[in-house]
Amino acid sequence: MKATVKITLKYGVLDPQGKAIEKSLGQLGFSGVNEVRQGKLIELDIDADTPEAAEKQITEMCEKLLANTVIENYDIQLNLAE
Amino acid sequence: MQASVIVFPGSNCDRDVAVCLEAATGKKPNMVWHGNSDLPDSDVIVLPGGFSYGDYLRCGSMAANCPIMKEVVLKAQKGTAVLGICNGFQVLTECGLLPGVLMQNADLNFVCRNTRLIVDNNTTPFTGLYQQGEEVVIPVAHNEGNYFADDETLDELSGEGRIVLSYAPEDNPNGACKNIAGICDASGRVLGMMPHPERRAETALGGEDGKRMFTGLVEALS
């Protein structure tokens, strides 16, 4: 089963890279950019019998390794079409 | 006193710190590979600076989950002193022995220079040879040294005297909360610090302010 995990910095945590991108966009002439936040996307292909089992397993992966929950949130999307 | 240095793929300050430990203890430290699951008896375990696992995912995150770290965590919980320097500090936060996280430097630049540090707590086994409030010069070299924790954790750290080292207020190189350069756990026996004492432990390297950390350890633990 394929899944993607989106990892983003929690609101309230300073995101210097997002700020730098925001500034560069302004320098390129893109106006009206109110905020930029940068995160990461992890694609997984795992063995799981049911979507629930997959979600449970990936949640554990996020808690143990994929995200640092002190500063990051994670969002799991299962790709059920394939 | 016997020291052990954990060597991760990508560690690059392991041999420097081994030289300092040997000079202080008179014994060669054990160099323990990350994939081992046995840790020899040690009075102090050092997690050295470097770029363990290429800093993949998050600095220290892969190292925190490697086989030897299970042993390090167990030993730390039983009271063995653990010193994490730079990447070692990042590993200590990732494995949960220390709270908070080291984020990317606020100005997005790798910083490599001397910093002025204040010794805020000289009652740990690592800082006994420094005066309380003493200012020392020890270099930093990192891209992710910006210490962050929630307000509750920061209050707990300062209230319990667990901020062991802080940058002089006008010399914060990375934007760290409360100018934090080094913190310890509740027992005081696990210290994580971004500056590199092993890089300032001989006069030939510009000064000896870092040396007392190693000689102090020997005094405290022997």
C-alpha cells in the first residue's frame, strides 16, 4: 500500500527557510505572498492488510522516527486507488 | 576512569575527543561502533560531533535509533555520565535523554567561530573545575544549533539549574532560546552542548578553556 506523509513545522515554531523563500519570492516580484512554510514529504510503500493497519503502522513510524513531534506535525495520506 | 566514544558513520570529532579523554584519564577510550549492541563498562560515554548518517531526515535522528544507542540510554538511566557534543547533543535530544530540539540556525548560515560562554551551573560532573558564572571561550561549528523547546520546558530547565552553559547574550551564534549552549538532564549526569571543548583543549589550538571539562570529569568520577 502506498502512502505519503507530509511533515510540517508546528505553527509558532520559527521557520527560517520559509522566511528566506518568502523574501526571495518578494525579490522576484511576486507580491501578496503572506507567508511561506517549508516542510517535507515522505513516500512509503508498505505491506498492510487494511488501510487501518497501514495508518496505525505509519503513525508509529512518525512518532518514532519520521517526525520530531516537539516541533513538527505529520499528516498521513493513504493512496487507496492503487 | 574509563571513557567510551561512540562512533557513528559521519562522526568527525571522535578522534579529537579521544585525544582529550586520553590526556585526562591516562587511558585510551573505547571507540565503539554504532552498529554494536554491546557497550563496554564505562564511567563516561561521549557522543562526538560530526554529521552522523549524513544528517539525513533530521540531525541526529538516525543515530538516535541505531543499536548502540539503546545501550547508551540504558546506561544513562542507570547513572553513567553521558556527554554529547554538537551532533552528540542533537542525538541526545532525538533519543529523548534531553528535552527540546536543535533547529537550523536562525540566519540559515553554518557558523564556525569562537563563542563566549557563561558557565551557569558548575555543580555537574562536567563543569566542576569552572567557576560559577565564569566566562570561557569555546568554538562552535554547526548548522543546526538553534535550541528550541516550549516555554514550560524552558522554565523547567532554568528553574532547575539545568541550563549549564549559555552564550554571552551579545554572542548568541544561532538564535537559541535563552542563549542556551548546553543543558543537562534532571540528574545532571547527561550533558548536551553545541560548543566543542575538544577543539580548545591545548594552547596550540588557541586556548585550554575546554580542557577543564575533561580533567574535571576525571576528578568528579574517579
